[in-house]
Amino acid sequence: MIREGNRIQYVLSFIVAFVIVYALIPPLRKLAFRIGFVDKPREDSERKIHREPIPLTAGIAIFIGFVVSFLLFVREDLAQTAAILAGSFLVLAIGTVDDWYKTHRKEFPALPKFVVQVAAAYIVYKSGIVFYGFSNPFTGQEVILPEWLQLVLTVTWIFGVTTVINFSDGMDGLAGGLSAISAGTLFIVAMAKGQSGSAMMAIIVVAIAIGYLRYNKAPAKVFMGDAGATFFGFILGVIALDGAFKQATVLSLFIPILALGVPIFDNLFVVFRRLRQGKPIYQADASQAHYRLLSTGMKPKQVVAFLWLVNVCFSMMSIILLLLNV
């Protein structure tokens, strides 16, 4: 049961985050047109399916909405609060630089993005948000991993989720919808485990994703760019570590993985395919599920709705695992 006071806090945090994103996107959209911070369509690209310049400033509104609501309602300790906000800012900043390059039809090098995103994940690790290990479901014994492995798994998880959400941002409403569904699932998991801090972060992410979707549903009026997509991925990775991965058994480790099922499994396929073909992992192409489905003749709205539904199914599987308590 959610206590009355907690319920009000969750509702208030949702409203504050949603209103900020909803209110900030229009003025930031106008600013984007004035300074030329827009994603321009390209006839020679199979990935650019829009036909008009689209502002790339929604990521800034998303970040502000999260930070304000986080500071008002989340009660993490000072070190973890600073780490989450610092890591988020680093990811947003390097994503914004990448987006600026794209507006000038240039490619920002992959190495600086990789270094900054790994650094952001490391900051979170140093604050104590760590994948420590798991418990044996048969004996109840805690299996604590060596520190070096804790570091590797924590950073890999955060960096990996950051990357797969970014890779999934290829159609109007897709990444925002997947983020909302995944965050909603992680909210349920955190509530079931009595982890109020993680639950609060998750409901804030649901709110900012829905606020963004108001302007990003097809035909999109604004994009969040790499800045917003990597921010969503980073925060979702942190929420899972701070919530679903805590006190996890071997089987319940799959709960957060299934909650993020579509972006994780689709982009694992994409990464292995690119490696097999000798392409750089960061080299954009049309190998993601949404592009493959689009090539079958499905309309963009149908593709997005289908992938949302698949992610809901993955999320339901994760909640079943939670209820089984295995």
C-alpha cells in the first residue's frame, strides 16, 4: 500500500515535472528556429523521414523538468544527489554538442561521447549507486562481487542503457514512449520493494516523457536529440541500479532488463550486426527494428504503436517475475 502522504508526493512530483516540460518546450522551440538548432531533412538519408526542419531543444526542457522535480521531491543523500545531477548534466552537455554538429551536417567524433558517458557512469558508481551482487534464491546467501567487477558491471549497465535509448530514438514518439513505459515499470518495481527514492525518480521520468510526447507525437513539432535521448537512458540506468537491482536474486536480475526490453534486445542485435559487418558501433544506419518494420510497409504510427506494445509485454513479464518473488 502507498501511504497517503507518499501518494500526494508522487502526484505532485509528476505534475511539477510534466508542467515544466510542457511549458518550456514551446519557447525553446522558437529559440531553436532563431539560432538554427534544428534537424534538417536530407533526401539522401534513409533515416531522415521528416520533411521539415525540426527543433532539437526538447532535451533541455526534459533535463530542467527532471532536475527541478528531483530537487524538490527526491530524498537521496548529498553525494548521490550530486552524482546523479552531475552525471546527467555531462550526458546532456555532450549530447547537445553532438546535436549542434548534426545541425551543421557534421559528425561529432564518437570517442569524446564515449569518454564523457563513461565518466558520468563512473561518478554515479563512486557515489555508492552500485551493482554489488545478488542473492541465491535457494539458500538466501548474498553473493558479493569483487570491487573491480562491481565497477565494470555498474558502468557497463549505465553506459549501455544510455546508448540503447539513444539508438532507439529514430521515429516520432518512439524513444519517449519506450522511456515512459520502462520508467512506469521501474516505478512499480521500486514501490513493491519499498524503495521510495527510486520510485520518485521513475515517476518523474514518466512525467517528463509524457510532457515531451505531447509535442513529439507524429507529426513531431520538436525532437529531444541525442541530448534528451542519452539523458533518458542515463537516468533509467541509474533508477534500475538504485532500485530493481538491489536485493536481486539471479532470476530477478532480469526484471530491469525486461523493463527495458525493446531498446536492449533490438540494439544488442544492431551492435552484433555492425560488429559482424566491420562497422563502428556508433555509425548510424537503418538496422534498428523501427526501420526494419517501416521497410515492410507499415506506417510510422503503426510501427511505434507495435513497439510500444512489445515493450508493454516485456514489462508485464518483468512484473510477473517480481510477483513470483524468485
